[in-house]
Amino acid sequence: MSKAPFILLVNPWITDFAAHDLWSKPLGLLSLGALLRDGGCGVGLIDCVERHDPFPEEGPGILPGTDREYGTGKFPRTPVEKPPAYREIPRRYYRFGIQPDSLRRRLRSLPRPDLIWVTSIMTYWYPGIHQTVDILREVFTDTPIWLGGIYARLCPEHAAATSGADEVVTLAPALLPAKLEAATGFRVRNAGCWKHLGTSPFPALDLLDHPTYAPLLTSVGCPFRCPYCASAILQPGWERRNAPDIYDEILHWHHRLAVVDFAFYDDALLLRAEETLRPALERLVREGCRFRFHTPNAVHVRALSPDWCRLLYESGFTTLRLGLETTRPDRQREWGGKVGNQMFLGAVKNLLGAGFSREQLGVYLLCGLPGQTPEEVAEAIRVVAGAGAQPYLCEYSPVPGTPMWKEACAVSPYDLAGEPLYHNNTFFACRRPDFAYEDLLRLKDLNRASRRRPLEAGAMRPGREA
């Protein structure tokens, strides 16, 4: 066995019109770091979208990062030139994260890595990946650079052709130890732990600089197969952790890093969680632990029974996001059959009855999907506001490989397959004569107004069918 390699993990810059740290950490990269370290490798990490840049620069439009409640905040941002694909969007375009010279200084303070592993998230953030790889190559000329993550998995050909990385890695975690050994000659001592969520060590959150919250994952995958969602592509199976592990991780990060805010990253947090999440939460309540839990990913409405809602409230859930998507029954069936209107209204009633306030309950509504009308979205906004919750519009982002992808490509006047920048939800690639960009802006105005004045005339109230 050769000498243990030093592997540098990098979370690249974001390039977009807007980006906020709403419990957003590179959990996949942190999990990879934990597996590598546990397997005997040396590991370093650089987070290019860290909120506080130790070497900030001043200039027109450059804004520092800020802290907000519950551990969230704003990333530093620097205006950059818009790509040609976005010329018609009347908004400024930014690079979010630390300054390039800050990245160079950090890289030069490290030992020369044997391998650099860069992650990726949104397909349309790839310009930030390219810029990051350019500087990595500038500082470490001969070090191999691998690119993994969501963009790499969904757009491997584009990533291989344009990213500048030496390899685009799309293998399942269980196959990565063999690939690593082939590249470095080093055999990790924990190859069996890479196969299942339940055998993995806690993510290497300690590699981040003063984290203000901890991401949690109690399961991977989702039992539903929604036509717009890539969950089944990225994680075909569905696996849950056991209750003691969930409880132990929460206490571990609280005691080690003093965090009190935790964000669940699950796609199906409450589904079939009676023997997993529930016992962990019940134990925290019995022991008088006081934490704040947040669900930036929507929880499934069907799971929100009165007893679950009481437990969520008693255990410290503070920010809840629910998945409704639409109030049209035919569309609900078409999009997976996860929720119905009466089910949603009953869930909100249960949550309010358990003690949650309207301000804590956000409801995700899909907007701009192929075949959807502006009137359908407006109706859903009014139903949510009338029920006593706050609507949040999720503008549709076409996702390669999903069942809806071909329909999106057929509807859109843009080259979705050739240019991932068009996947940006701000760009609204599936605009058409009956659902124009101006319709989207009007719906966003209606959404904001409904959150200020939730019970306007015509709003749907609990107990009425939509």
C-alpha cells in the first residue's frame, strides 16, 4: 500500500443573479471528507462560498457576507459580467463567495495535494466551477482535479467538455474506493462503510470555518417519482438511518461545535419515520434538549398527523416548509399523487393547533412548468394564504434526465440540452405565449402581497375544497 494521499476538497463559487445561505452547506462533500479521513487519507477543505471572507476587497457593487437569524445569512457577492445567454434579463449577475485572491492565499498555505476533488450543485452554476478550477490549476499545476456532484451527474458530457477538470466522476459511492486506489495507489481501510448511509461516519462539518448550523440527513432517496424531480436519478434507492445515530449526531455537533440550529436535508423526512426520526425527537424532548430544527426541503403533507405536529413543535422545529405544488387535483395526480387539497388544509390545521405560527409555515408552490397556467398558480397562492400559511413560489428549473425533461425541451424556445445556463429558474426557460415572463413577475407580486395580507377576498379558508 502506498503512502496515504492528501486530498483537497473544494466547494466552488456560485454564479447567479441571487443566492443566500438558507442552511446551504455542501453536505455531499462533507460526507466524502469524513469517509476519506476515516479511511486513512489526509483531507483539507476550502469553501469558496464561505460567508465571511478574511481578505475582503472593496469596489463598486462588492458586498460582504452577513449573518441572519437561525444561522443563515448572505454570501459575499461581487458583480461579474453576465453570460450572453442572460443578456435579456434586466438584473445584475454575481459571483458569490470569497475573493479570488483569498482563494489563492488559502491554496498556497496548504501542502501540495495529491488529488483535488471539486463538488457541484446547480447545473447553471457551472461558470463558478470553471473559474474555481482555473485558479486551482494556476496554483497546483500538476495536481489531478476531479469534478463530482449534481451538475457532474446530470450533465456529464457538458462538464467533461467545459469544466477544465481532468475527470468527471459520476460513480456510486460504493465504487469510489476502487477508483481512488487506482488513481493514488492507496487503499482506504473503510471501503465497506462507503456502501450505505447507516455505516458512514458523521459528515466532516469540523472542516468548515465556524459553522453556525449543522446539516442533518436521516435518509437518502424518496419513494415518490415526481416527473420534475431528479431525486431518483441522484439516489435511486431509499435508505433510512436508525434513531440512536440521529440522536447521537445532533448531540455530537452541539457539544463539539456549540450549534443549536439544525437543518434537515432529507427528500422524505417524515415518511416511514416512526422507528427512525420519531424516537430520536422523543428522546430529545424527554431530556429537555433545546434546539431549533429547520426543513428547507419540503416535508410531505401526508405525514402531518396531529401527534406528529405536536412532536415537531415540542422538539423545536422552527422553520417548516410543506410541499403542496398545486391545488389542481388532476395535476396533483399527474405529479405523483403525494397530496390533496383536503389533506393539505388538514395538515395546516394540525400544525396551527400544535402551536406553530403562520410565519413558521411556508408552502412551496411550483410555477412555470410545461402545461401549467398562470391562473392555476394564482389559485394556489390564494389557497395557501387563506389556509393560514405563507406561499413560496418555486419557479421551474428544467432538470436533465427527469420524466418532464423532454416535455420541457419541446416547449422551451431555448437550447436546454446544449446550454445548462437556460436551466436557471430565474431565466424561466419554459415561457410561452400563454405563460409569459411578465406573467411570472405578476405572480411573484401576488405572492408577496398574499404574505403581507393573507386573507384577501376570495382566499381559500381551511375546510373548503379547492
